[in-house]
Amino acid sequence: MTSGDASGAFGGSGAGHGDGTRAVRAGLPEPVTYEPTLPGPVFAAHFHLPGEPVGPYTYGRDGNPTWTHLERAIGELEAPGADDVETLAFASGMAAISAILFSQLRAGDSVVLPSDGYQALPLVREQLTAYGIDVRTAPTGGDAQLDVLAGAKLLWIETPSNPGLDVCDIRRLAEAAHAQGALVAVDNTLATPLGQRPLELGADFSVASGTKMLTGHGDLLLGYVASRDSGPMASVRRWRKIVGAIPGPMEAWLAHRSLATLELRADRQSSNALAVARALRDRPEVTGLRYPGLPDDPSHKIAAQQMRRFGCVVSFCLPARARADRFLDALSLVDNATSFGGVRSTAERRGRWGGDAVPEGFIRFSAGAEDPGDLVADVLRALDESAG
């Protein structure tokens, strides 16, 4: 077994191991004496290539050993014990999203997108429409996608939705879509593979931004697509080659390094998010509080059926834009920044970007890994100070 083989060090793909073990060991190559546990990033545009180009690495746009380790690692987390999962890494989450949509759809096809999904999806909808693709939308809650699914070639699911945190039933929607011959893609960014496994729930694709909780340090851009279906994935791979939406080897290496602490971060950040949500529930100025981990959240029942961790994001509204801005300014342990999933807590008034159908006082809060007591105290103090 060579040092490039990722199966030996972990005894296969991790079936039967716990989340922490899989996160720490995922994608590591067979140990080689005096070599590092995780080989450093390979910087190469071309490789030695005598004769016919039949080897695994020929040119840097097509493949790289550092990508391979990361892609195997993500596959082991997305579908433990499965040997048929293929994962492709991309330069960003949007690169991964675009690769699925634009490789699978043609003029005249229909696609169902969430009306309450990620902020960039309206831009995607415009481009799809310009290419002659029929785009239908439906909200995430209540499995409303079922009402517009007839004749669609692809169903795009985002659950929990960003930023509203609604949840839909992946298994139910996947079964309905497959009965009509449609493919199903699930944006798993907010949940991560340790919170939700879309492929095990029936999805054809699991796609995510690795920029956020998967890597958790707010220092790289990355995306990936995972699937058990080699046919559609061949088209996704071809799209990546044509567009050149490939990750840098340093980003891929940093991402793989960061996976080792994923369970530790996910557990702490999820428990912190729940603590913040519970504290906010008792505040009279807070409305529209959403967190799937709260037993009284509208999405909790479905979320508890398909999620193993409820994530780090809490959303809520303050009475007005000015109040929200004062609250954000008063926070001392929470950075006013976009994105989510980092070890340092962040929050933002989401309406400042436009594109999200949210009130001006809507706050998206991402719980980090700080001491829970300190974090809750900071949030409550900032609420008190912002009242004036």
C-alpha cells in the first residue's frame, strides 16, 4: 500500500467508528516511516508524465494529491462505511453549487429552488433563466417543494435554510422527486456531515461551502460535492475542468487539517447556540427567534428526525434597524461579520446586504467556541445597552 492510499490508516472508511474518531482520522494515508501523518500540500501545475497520460495526476487542473486526501476525508464523513462515494473539491461553495446546477440542467429543463435560501441563489436563478431553464421556487418549511415538483429535472434543497432556519423533510422530498425522475441536491453547509447526512437520507448530491463550519477558522474559501452516482458526478467533474473552479493545494490542506477538530467544534458551537437561543427566548424585545434545537421551534420535530446536531446559527429579530445596529456595536465577544461557523462568534444585521427577505432588524448569529457563560452574558449585556 502506497503513501497516497487513504484507506489503510483508518481501516477503511470508518464504518462503526464514532464521529470524533472519523473526523480525526478521515482521509489520512497509510503511515510511512519518518513521513508526516498528513502530507504537506503538493504545489504542482504538471507532473512527470512519460508515455500515455494514464496516471492519477497529469495536470494541476485535473487532480492533485492534496485534493485526493481531502476528498476522501469528506466522503468518509458524508457516508461512513460507503465505498462508492465520490467527492470533488471546489474553490468555493458557490463554485460547487454552480457545478451541479449548470452541469445537470439544459435549456427547457425545470429546476426547483428554495425561495428562502442562500443570498446568492437569486443571482443563480437569473442566470439559469437566461439559459432557458425554467426555475420554480418554494419555501423550505412545510415541504412546500412538493407543490411545484411535477416535471422538474432537479430539486435543490437547503435545510436548515439560511438565514431563516426552516427545515424540510429530506427523505420525503427525495422519494417524491425520484418517483418523478428528478435528481435531488442538498446544501448541507449549515449542518455539516456531522449534523446531517443527505446521501443516507436519499439525496443524489450533498453540497456545501467548506468556508464555514466544516473548516471553522474563517481563513479559507472552499466547496465540495459528494455523491454515490457516478453518472451525474462525471458531468460535475467535467464542469470543474472546463470552468477551472479548483481549490488551491494550500486551501485543501488547511481544510483537511481543520477536519480533525470538527466534532469538538460542532459540539461546542451547537451547545453554545442552544444556550444563546434559550437566553434570547426570555427577552421581550426579541421576536422571530429560530433555532432547530429548541423543542418549541416550528422545525424541531423534523430536524430531530434527520439531524444529529442542530448547528451553530441562531436567527432572531430586534424591533428596528437602529436597535439591531446598537446591539451589534455593543457586543464585545462577537465580531460583526458575515459568514458563519467559525470558532469566534459572529453576528450581523442580515438586511444590510439586500437579497434576503428579512426585516431590517433581523440578526443572524453564529455561535463560536467561547465559554458559554461568557457568550450568553455578552449577548444579554449588549441587549440591555442597545435599549437606550
